[in-house]
Amino acid sequence: MKIAIIGAGSGYMPGVIRGLLHRADDLAGTELACHDIDAPHLDVMARLARNMFAARGASLTVTAHTDLEPALDGASYVFTTFRPGGLAARHLDESIPLKHGVVGQETAGPGGFLMALRSVPVLLEIAAAAPPDAWIVNYTNPTNVVTDAVARATGARVIGLCDQFAGDTEMWADLLGLPVERLEADWTGLNHATWASRVRLDGAELDLPSLLDGLAVPGGGATPWRDPSRMAELARALGFLPNSYAKYYFFHDEVVAELRAKGTTRAQDILATLPAYYERVDAESRRPDPDPSRERGGGEHGEFAVDVICALHRDEGRRMIVNTRNGGAVASLDDDAIVEVPAIVGRSGPVPLTMGALPAPVRGLTQAIHAYERLASDAAVTGDRRTALRALMAHPFVRSKHTAERILDEGLAAHRAHLPQFR
């Protein structure tokens, strides 16, 4: 078969290559059509993939493309993992809302909204150019909004991915003193707004409220990925496990103050490290047996995406947490909502498992986020300014119409070059 990787020049690509090697026997004979508009970075990652495959005897071929059409031609799977506008655009997404007292974050809230306005048109272009029976396996953020837009606007076969659940399960295993390899949580809701009220150890359900009653709240500060002190405090109050992005909703004003005091955005922090990172990967890619750094794109990101593709292609019927059409799996959300839930993934696509109603303390919040996401999806597809304003007004971060207007005006002006639908 042929897998097109759109965004193959990304710094996450070494993790994808490792994921492909992890399933190399199952993918023997596959062509990987690597596409990116950044030709130098694409060349580095394509060379790295070829040499890593050759050194380990993997029967995988690599082609590199800066044009979309030949990359998509004949593809059975289209793996999308790119950031329109790059990290410079992410900096704007993070900094513009913060000026107006709102959390600036790359996927949640107004920052994620601005990214959705850029991401969705590109995904629609890809869906239109891809073979009609291809699966679009989407990692491009914000994955819930992007997946919703592609599904409703094109009818293409699309499945949304995010490996946040893996990192959160690991965090909660640490906090609860449980072995992560034996722990399974039913993360349910929307991407970056999931909750787990059912948790199992070796298949046996745990009494989660009792476990959380005795949970100590650790000290220490947050990292870019985790905030265990706030998460433990929140879980004790709720009686179930929150996704780590819940801190932006339940500690919004404190987080705004911290982000302002920090002085740089996460995008700026990453941008400062990327030139040296690509230099190291470039040097490693020229070795006969490359072993690149895992500082970006290690672990879950690559292996999870490749496992989803293998589950689809090989009809594995594997239980995985993915973003897909609700179809009644979450009783509290519309049937056509894109939800993040456990699903059985096989050749016919993901079949979501019935999860029931969302926990009462977060039911209204999650429904509000869904209302925002549907409006954001519509705005990104149509380029309608009024719908865009309504989307921002609907998001729980934004508490004023005038704040929504200011963020929208500034965001549209800053990203004008990447927003063809708003011209």
C-alpha cells in the first residue's frame, strides 16, 4: 500500500519513523510518500527514514514530494501532521488572546480557533485531492474541529488522533501509585476536554472516588505538558480524572497570570531550540545507522498513528481512543458530534463504544465546548465573519463580546496570508 505523510519535514518525524519501524513487518512493501512545503527539512527527514529503514532491514520505500498531487496519488492512507504558518503563527495564536486576558494556547480557546481557521482549508484541499476511498488519519490541530470540518464538508473517511490520553494516563498512574502498563482509563468527551470516571487495573474496575479521596496533592510547578498539583486538586474535587487541559478551564485566571509573567510563549521557546535540533537530526541522518534524539516526536505520537493505520488496514478490531462521529456513544452530545472515546478500530473504521452520559460536574462545560467547536468548524469552512465571532463568544474562555471582537479582528489581520476563506 501507499501512505502519504503530509508534514513529513516536521520535528516529530523521527517518532513517526520509529513507529513505522515498530510495525515494519506488518507494513512490508509499503511506499511512504513524504510531503512538505519546507524542502530542506523534508530532505533531512526523508534521508533519515531511508537510512533508518535500511539499517534495520525494513522493507519500506520512501519518496519525497513538495507538490501535493503526486504524494496523494494512489494513497490508501493520508496521515496529516502539519502546522499551517509554522511556529511563528503559533506564537501569534498564543500571544494575541493573552493581550486580552484570555489563555493563549495552540489548540484550546481563541488560539486553537485561529489555528483551526488556517488548518481546515488545507485539510479540505487534501480531502478533495485524495483518492475517494483513502482514510485521512489526522493529527493536525485542533483535531476535533478539523475532523468535524472534513467529515461534514467533504464526506471523506477521516479519523482524528491525539496521544494526550497516553500522557495523561501515565500522569495519573504516577499520582495514584499504579503501574501504567496495567492501567486503562475510559477517556470520554472531546479532544482536550475528556474525563475518565471508569478506570481499570488488570481489567478490574477501581473505586476511583475512594482512591481520589486519599490522593495527596503534590507540590512543584507545572511543565509545558503537565500540572500534577492542579490536576490532583481538581480530581479530588470532581471525583474523577480530568484531562490535563482542564487546568485552562478551572484555573483560567491563574494560568493567564503565569503565562504573562513568563514573558515568552511556548512557540518562542521551541523556535529557539529548532535550528540546533535540525542540525543534530541532519548529522544523524547521514550516519549508516541513525538513532536521532527523542526530544521531539518520541514515544506515543508516531507509534499511535502507525498503530491506527495498521488497525484499519489489517482489520485488527483493536480498542483505541480516537476522535470520530459520536453516533450515540456519549449520550450528552449530538449524534453527529466528533467525540474522543474508546472505539474498536478495524477495516470499516472506528466503532465508538457506548460511554453513557458525561459526568454531571463537567457536562455543561463539555457541551459548551462542543457548541464552540461546531461554530468554529463552520467559520473555518465558510469564512463567515459573523459565525467566527459567534464561535469565539461561545467559548468558555471568552467572557465578553468585545473581547471576542478584539481577538477576532487582531487574529484575522495577523494571519491574513493564511486565511484564503476570509478574503
